[in-house]
Amino acid sequence: MLKPASVVGVLVVVFVVPTLFKQAGPSAEEFAPCAVSWDAGDSLIDLSFLLEKPAGKGGFITVKDGHLATASGERIRFWGVNFSGQGCLPPKEDAPIIARRLARWGINCVRFHFFDRPAPNGIIAANRDDTRQLDPEMVDRLDYIIYQLKENGIYVDLNLNVARSYKPGDGVKDYEYLGFAKGLTYFDPRLLELQREYAQQLLTHRNPYTGNEYRNEPGVALIEFVNENSLVEAWMDGRLQGLNTRKNPGTWTDITKSYAEDLTKLYNAWLQKNVTPEVRRQIAEEAGVDEGELIPRLRPAEFARASPLRFHTEAQFYMAVEKEYFLSMKRYLKEEIGVKQLLIGNSDHGHGHTGYPIVVGTSLLDIVDGHVYWQHPSYIRDPQTGRTIGFRIPNTPMVVDPLHSTVVQLARTPLMNKPYTVSEVNHPFPHQYACEGIPILAAYGAFQDWDGIFWYTLTHQQVVGKEPRIAGHFDLAFDPVKMTQLAACSLAFVRGDVQTAREFVTRTYTPEQVRESIRLTGRRDLMPFFTPGFPLALPLKHAVRVASFDGPPFSEIPFSDENPVVADTQQIKWYVKRGTAGLVVVDSPRWKAVVGHLKEIPERPSQLGVKVENEFAAITICSLDDHPLTEAGRLLLTATSRVENTGQKWNTERTTLEDWGNAPTVIEVVRGELELKEWNAKRIDCQPLDANGRPLGPAFQASPTDEGWKIALGGQPVTWYLLTVER
């Protein structure tokens, strides 16, 4: 149970402005091949004991005491990955291989994303003039992979409206200009009708392999309505002005003139129904229009000088449209289709602006969700065609900027007594500090007591039999570092090896504060909480929640500096040195980690010594049984640093790639030694593992020391080791 909100003593925060990290990367000879193969067969790693088989064995996932729970009432956390596009629809002979591997890696839920596209990249029938029919072959593939996941104890999250683009036969106005029609899906009658039609087709479809229609399938835990799609956000970002005149635009673009006119009419109809004639008169006068004329909607450039009356009234309108969409879709799915799964409306994902007006709407459903990426690539597009021709990333380590870390960004969204999931998160490739992402978020996700973390994305394509090369910014399948860490970190999060915070601190907002936060967009000093007086280090010390969006106004929380920032459980500490180096130390009985600049900052978990030659690395060690590390019979040790493709070439500033390189992937081998102190053992055997969890070379013995045992790292080009302890 969550504790009542309180703040003990003085809360603290560290202000860090990271310097630019332009140091050269490792030389070519420091990298060694480390290839992931999806048809490699079984391995020495098997964390499927974390999963109950089949998924949904006792019934549907539900909510108990504000958290996800099985039908029997047992708490469950989802440690998941996304499948995207064609990656959702593997050939049937590949499905058992993929499902078994994920189960062995401790993955217990898969989010099916971006599959509302024409075959073969999705389940919508191609070679038609509309998008209103499903492709039987692709649906059969979907059925079979979901069946295999279920049999292996892996739940499913089905996304409804993500990437659907429209054709002439759909009867959608301006279809060729809409892209994914984001924003419009909330209010256009035809788009609303088509969303419901698609949901009915998919969710009443009977999977012949499970025997259940999807609406009655307990292996399907979650259903999401839309993805990173908000009318409120579109208003904040200036995408509702009706300026789009380009056919086949990008995924998130301005709406066309005709839809902008429709929205203005809808706004005026809402004003007639929901505000007094005097309020309409005042807004019209401020807008410079005569009585009886349509009142124009505000553009972002006008937000600052708009009166509170006009600004807040219009903000209420967009929020009301979103609320009605979520509630009407819920009624349709639950009452007309009869779905039994938990529902998610949208994700809080844009941390350069407030998310609270969006979460007010999504909180009407079962689960609140968030997305975040550490230094998402900025894409360079051809001004004529709109095609992507390049990218840029800052490429700086998160450990030196804790106040804007993925942990802090995601922590703004959770609500009291409401499950919280993170359905997209990543340190996108080719970020050279990406090994920090998974272990840090696994530890803090458990500390914050979140209900699910889904890494984006396993793949956009097929994986079995494919060359081991990282082909996109977000693909995990052939990244030996991230795949290794996914397995090891499942124990921290799913098993709960990292303790939940002792103190839950809540905050409340008035409706006026929620709407006014929109006008704080662009204030980097307030990112990502957009709450003046909120200490950004608080989520690193305590669990944080929003208690109400209709409560007393938020008031400032006093704080002072602290370095390191120490979690109230004492199990996680975040150190920063001169804004140029950082280290996160996790110290729990069954799971320990050091992540960041290990040479610069000497702090280590108890009973663990780590010395490495690498400038930057992530080391984790965890118990593979129920015993503390010092008493466990089997341990999993990961030692990870940088990963690249063979022949990959950075630009001079290391902010983009001049050449993505070829197969196989290569790793910067972590070299050094690990010391296990106060370890009661007669012998410790260390088995290096390849990227697939199979033995690579012979096992070697740890060396006894006065304090315990010493393990040499780097004798083989590996990311992990299986330790067997004889007592």
C-alpha cells in the first residue's frame, strides 16, 4: 500500500549542466564481434521461472490496490518489448523460436505496435482502394505469434490506431494529405467510425490457435486506443492551423484547411452549449469578431497575450473533446464489443511541454501510460519531399544529467491508485552511452513501483535467420548489450529485487494550474514537470504521484543540494562529478549494479569491488535463485559498454553516422576485474557466454583473495558470465 504523502526533513536536488562529450571513441582493435542469432537454439540462461504459463491461466489481468494484478489478485509487473510493423507478423515457423527466447530472457509482455498498415507490414489488406478489410494471411501470422507468446507465459498489449493511412475508398476527406491523421482521430465523424469498425473486426476475430476471440482472450492484457496522438498537444504545437498542403506528409503534420474549419465550427458549437452568452461576447470581442461570426481559435504565438478567460476556455474545449473520445471509445469497446481487457487511451510522451492536460483525459481509463527516449534522434528532412536524409543526436551520457534523465521525465505522469506503465523507452542507437539506460530504469522503475516497462522496439522486421546488424535507431533484436541487459534486469523489476520507495510524495493541481501549464512550454528550467517549485531530484529520493487534478493548488516544496542523490531505501545512489562524470550505484541483497564513469568515480556497492580499464561501462550482478548474492548458488554477471556495427563511422563530432556499418555487431569488451567480498564459497566457476547465452570458451575459476574472490573480466569478447558457486 502507498503511504500518505509527507516530506521528512529537507528535500534535495542537484543542478547539473552537462558539458559536451566529444572525446574519441575506442579504437577499432578494442572492439570484438559479438553477434546475436535468433536461431541459435537454447542457452544456459533461462529466466522463464518468472512467468506463469500459459499467460492468462487464471483469467484476465485486473487492477488491485492501484496496481496490475493477476485474476487471483497477485501483483504483476510487465517487463516487455514492442513488436513493430512487420516485426509483429513473423513467419509461423519463426514464432515458437521468438516466443521461447523472450520467455527465457524474462520478457512477460509484448506490445503489438504499428501493425494497422497494409500487408505485409501490417494486417490491413493491400491491393484495395480502401483500408477496411483485414488480410487473412497476415492475421493468421498475428494469431500464431500471439498463441506462441501465450503458451510461453507472455501477455499481449494490442494497439488499435497507430499508423493507419487512408485511401480513396475509405470516404475520408483529404485522405492523401493526412498521414496518420493524428489529432483528427478525436473529432472527425468518419475517422471515428472507421476506428470503431477496425476495433470490431480485430477484437471479435477468433484466434483459431487459442480458440478465443480477442475480446475474450485472457492472454491479451491491455488494449490501447491511440499512440502519441493528442488534440491538446496538436494545439500546443501549432498543428491545428490548417496549413498542410503537402500530399503524403509525415506521421505528425499540420491539419488541412478544411479540417481546421471543421474544428473551428466544433469549437463554436461547444461554446454555445457550455459557456454563457457574456463569456462568448467577451471572447469574441477579444478576438476582434462581431456577434454572430465564428470565433477563431488561438495559435501558440497568441497564448502569452491571450486573456485568462479566452485561453482557459479554449483549453477546456480541447480537453473536453479528448475526454469524450476516451469515454465513448470505452463505452463502445466494453458495452458494444464486450472486451474484458484493461484499457489505455494514449501516452504522456512530449516532455518538452506539459503532459497534465493529456493525462486528465487518459486517467479516465484503467491505466496511465508514458513514453520517453534519452536523446531521441533529430531528423533532417528534405524540404521538397519531406523525406529523412539524416539525423543528429547530442550523444552525451544521462548519468551526468540526472534531473532530465528518463527516470525524472517519466516520473511526472503516475497517479495515486492508478497503474502506470511505460510502453516505449530506449537509448536509441548509435548512442555510445546506451549501456546506461536499461539497468538505471529497471532499478528506478522498481523503486518508483511502476507497473510495466516496454522497451521500444525488438524489431521492425523479421529476426530469425537475419544478419546480426543493428539496422535502425530503436531495434533491440541484434544489439548484444541491450539484449543481455533485458534478461539480467528483468530480475530487478519483475522479481522486485530493488526495493520500492519507503516514502510516496503526492502533489495536487487545480484545473486552472493544469491548463496554465500549457503556457509554460519552452521553459527548460521547468522541464519536465512544468511545476514551479517542484524539486526535480525528488523522484530520485522518493516515489512521486499526482493525487488530484481537481484538488488544492500545488505549493512549492523546499529543497537543497545533495550529491549523491540517495534513494530513501538507501539502495540507489546517483553521483555526479563536476558535470562531466556520473555514476549510478544500485546495492540490494539480490541485485547490484554500477553504471557510468567507473574510473572517474570510485563508489561501489557493498561487498563488491570493480576495477575496469573502460572509461564508461555498466556492470550488474544478480542472484538466479531466491537467496542473497552472498548465499546464491548461481549468479548472472553482465559487463557491458559500447556496441557498434562493423565498419561503422561517426562524423567528427560523434553526433551522427557517416556509415551505419555492416554485420556483425561488435562490442567494446569490458576489461578489468570484479571482486566479490565476504563471499562464503569453496569455489566459483565463471562461464563466459556469447550473445545468445551459450558457453563461449571454457569456464575459468575465480581467484581467492583475503576478502573473497576475484574474477578477471575481458578474457573473452562477451557481455555476460554465468557464475556457479560451490559452498
